[in-house]
Amino acid sequence: DIGALAVARRMSEALGAPLVYQPYSRLVIDCNRAPGVDSSIPVESDGTRVPGNLDLTPAQIEARVEDVFRPYHETMGRLLDERAHRRRPTVLVSVHSFTPTLRTDPSPRPWAIGVIYGRDARIARHLIRLLREALACEVGDNRPYVVDLENDYTIPVHGERRGLPCVELELSQDLVADAEGQRRWADLLVEWLPRAV
């Protein structure tokens, strides 16, 4: 996701929080989708065919799960297990970015940031209110996405199943495409996220 890793790194450093990420494009395998769902290894992305994902054998798909997906989630699971064992208060924040427009859907996507949540809205409700009061921009309430096992993995599996306060943040890619925008949004989130917890 364009800009998301730079924002997450800056937030991690400023908050003294661990960061788990993987370096592969989500077109190789989307680590925020359950293996086996159509969007896990997409054959098309916003109307563009993904040639490297066409006609994969079951063994090739399993290799991506084993080499990319599983290590990422095992690392996150171990980290969360260790924090629980040490009784360390933990909040799970998943940082992503979204395209401001889609070629395959002309519907407007006016949000600067989307605050995404599932069953657990502890952080999300407060953060949405705080950001709407503080910023002169559109804040999406479960927009442009929602949390469910077809469209998400990290929040329901690592957050909700563990009973952790959790939230997914979706930043518009046009606002975090350069270093200045990445710094701006990371600093804003470092300021407002702790107030929502």
C-alpha cells in the first residue's frame, strides 16, 4: 500500500510500539486476506490483469502462503502472545492506504482517512469523533472498507479473537504518496490515536 509503511514506521518509532510488516506486494499474496478467498491472490486488480497470478497450481499458491503469508502472521501472533504473557497492555493498529479513485467503480472516495472496525469499536468511535473535530477533511466511518473475513484478516484474527482493542486505518494514497504527506499523517495519528484508546 503506497505510503502506508512509511507512516507506520514513523508511528512505531514515535509511540515506542513494535511494527510487523512484510515487504511483498499484496498482489503476490494479500496478507490481509484469508488464504483461499478470491482476493488473496488476485488475478485482476482494479481492472488490470495480474499475469503472475494466472493459472497458478495449488503448489504455487501454497508456496506463497508458506513463504509470505504464514511467516507474517506467525510473527504477529508470537509478538501478541509474548505481550499477553507479560501482561502488557496492547492495542492492535493496522495501517493501510487506498486509491482515491477506482477505474472499475466511478463512485467518489472522498475520505482522507478511513477508520475501519468490526465488532470492536472501542477505539474507532472515539478516533472518528476526534479526527472529525480536529481535521478539515472527510473521515470515513467503515469507509472505504469494512472488516469481515472475506475482506480482512489481521483485525478479526489477531485483534477481535484475542479481545484486543483494534482498529484499521486506511489513508488516501494521494495524501501519503510523498515523504511530507507521510510525516504529516503519521504525526497526526501519533497525536490523536492515544487519545482514542
